[in-house]
Amino acid sequence: MRKTYKTNSALRRFIMVIAFLAMTAMVTSACGQQGTSDGKLKITTTTGMITDVVQQVGGEYVDVSGLMGAGIDPHLYKASQGDVRKLDNADIIFYNGLHLEGKMAEMFEKLEKRKPTVAVSKYLTEDQLHSAPGQGAGMHDPHIWFNVKLWISTTEVIRDTLMEKDEVHADYYKEHAAAYIKQLEELDNYAREQIARIPEADRILVTAHDAFGYFGEAYGLTVTGLQGMNTMSEYGSKDVSKLRDYLVEKKIKAVFIESSVPKKSIESVIEGARSLGHEVKIGGELYSDAMGDAGTFEGTYIGMVKHNVDTIVAALK
């Protein structure tokens, strides 16, 4: 009887060890899985422009959650608790870099140690970037999406990251990126052709903050803004007076407000010019640091750029 009892005890211990090992293997496997329950890569992005590119390249194999919607200023954005959860749960994080999301920089540095946290500007070289005067040594203008050719580079960053993370669908990402890059090349040509319709002397773009430097360089406009490149910087009465005098001197007939910047700043300049006998109108609203509402044409990167080009041409032509 004792021998049988010992045999049964040994058998039970053996079964328990096997069960424990099986459970450990299941847990390890589950922890190693990426993406959502349907196998998609779980991706969190910052700005709407980046969100749109990830959706275009990733298509049916990505589940994208963007933090910043229409009308949101990324310079001033602070992550909420919900945003922190989205970042923690993501397989990949894409952000602009170049200190656009200035209040989130420290968070990205910590996340880089745990998961792919990718600045979409990382392929751009020093000679392609604009310096940011008054923002500190080594700082660059982050508004790279306004030169469509530079935005093609960010598409390549996203493509390569997805291909590396999900090798099974690498050909899919490559094909979708190629198709989207072709659309961007067509968009670049469209912007160039349309801006050329404005008389050369009238190609002066005045906006609420200095976000359109890359746009001006790429498509042949002189660009100036009331605020600096970063909306965290303050503007004062001297800035208003300086821009007012510039409008009067150059006989500029239209200035532009931005969807993510309060329009009262530019309105004060218009009033100042009017007091000097020069009439200036608001030429329309441009999308600068944020796109339009989700589900609209302006809520896509291509739609955003076309809207801006058409609005500028209509006001200045």
C-alpha cells in the first residue's frame, strides 16, 4: 500500500510540474504577442499629420490612435492620463521630433527604452532643416510637413519601421508607401503650379505664427508671422507694430488666421494697419499645426495642404 501511495504522489507531482510549465509557456507567449486581438499593430501617434501617414501606409494591418485632433496646438499640448495609457499600450509610437511636442519630450525619452518610439523626422539631414532663431542652439523649425518633399521622407521612416516590426506584411507596407509617395509627388507639383499663379510681387504670406517657413522656401513665397515658430513664445506691442508697418509698407492686402491659433493676435495687426489708412482683410483660415476635422477632406494631410494652397492663391492672386 505504501508503495502505491508513493507512486501516486510522484505521478501527481509530475502532472503538476507539466501543468505549471504549460501555463508558463502560455503566459510567455501571450506577453510576447504584438498588436490587438485581431493581429494588428497597435500604434500611437501625436499629430494628425503623422496619424494620417501611418493609416495610409499601414492600412488594414495597423490600429492607429492619434493623440492630437483638429484645432490642437502641439507646442502647448500636455498628455492626459488617457494618452499615457495609449502610449504605454502601443507597439510603436510615432512623433514629430524637432521639439514640436515640447511638453512631451521627457516622456518620449523614457518610452524609447521600452519600445520603438520613432521621430518621423529622423531621416532628414541638417541641410534640409531650418534653424529656429531664439529657440536655443541646435534647435530646428519642426514644421517640416509644409514642404511636401520633406514629408515624403517621413513616409519612408514610417514604412521602414512597420516593415521591421512586422516582417510578415513588409511587402504590403512597401506597396502602400510607394502608392502614397506617388500621391505626395503629385501634391508637390500641384502646390508649385498653383502658387506660381500669384503675381511675384504679391507672394507674401503673413500668418499668426511663423509656421510656414518650409512652405515658403519650397514654393516661392516670402513668409512672416506675428509669433515665432513656437506658440509658447510671447508676442508684444512691438511685434504688432512691426508687422503692422510691414503690411503698410508692402501694401499687403490679405493676412491669414490659423485653425490652431487664436485669431485675436492677427486681428490686432489688421486694426493697426487700418488706423494708418491701409485696409487688410483676412484671406482665410489655414491649417498649420493641426489638420481639419476627422472624416473631412481637410482632415487628411493631402486635403490640408490643398486647402491651404487654394486659400492662399484665392486671396493673393
